[in-house]
Amino acid sequence: MEPNTLPGRPHETARNDREFDLVLYGASGFIGALTAAYLAEHAPPSLRWALAGRGEEKLERTRAALGLESVPVLTADAEDATALRALAARTRVVATTVGPYLRYGDALVGACADAGTDYADLAGEPEFIDRSYLRHEARAQATGARLVHGCGFDSVPADL
């Protein structure tokens, strides 16, 4: 196997050259801030990551409260497809805590699928997850993006 490849996935050299390894979208919300705090404490020093969301002022407050002055802040509204495409193109992975996903999630999933950017959320909304795969799975397979839904507590009630 070639370096930087996975079975059945396109070569990942271009993704490895991106500005960030991880962008945490929704970082100023309740769950997003908890996730940012966890990353601040546990992420390896080599991780290139950023806090993202729609409001720069709230993101700046979250960053200051966690002492993350060296972590960049990126803004993109969940309903601005152009801004979300630009965000997805800058990183290898987007982890999002912005819901309700049925209302705010589709554009980000699409942006990640188009850019070949891996995507993870904590959605517990079966309709969103189904629509997401129907709309974006073929494109994600073509670009090598992995779309992973239900990666957190919010998914537990639906699983039960």
C-alpha cells in the first residue's frame, strides 16, 4: 500500500497539505465549548486545529476562556454554502456540534463531501442522517470524504 492511503480511498496527499487537521464547528455552543476544552487538554501539540462557528465574538470568548490564543478562529454561517465550502477546503476533518442538523447540517455535509473532507457530528436525527447519505454519499465516495454521523451523546436516545 502507498503511504498516506487507505484501502478503497483516493490518495490523501492533497488532504495532508491542508492548513488544518481539524476544525471544530460550533465551538462556542455548550457542547462545542466542552469539546474545545477537551481538545485543549488532550490534543497532541502537533494538532493543527481551529475553532469555528458563525459568531466571531462568541468564538473569541471561548478561545480566551480556554487559554487558546494560538488556536485560530474561523467564521462561517451554517446557511452560507460558500463560506462552508471555503471552511471545508482548509481542513482534513470537520467535527460539528451545530444542530438541529435537519435545519443546519446539510450544507456543511455537502461542503465536506465536495472537498473530500472527513465529517463527524453527534446527530441523533434519523431523518437528517438518511437525507445526508441520500444527497451526499456518492460524492463523498468519489472524493474520499468519510461522513460519520452520531458520534456522541445526542445519538444515544435515537439508538435506544
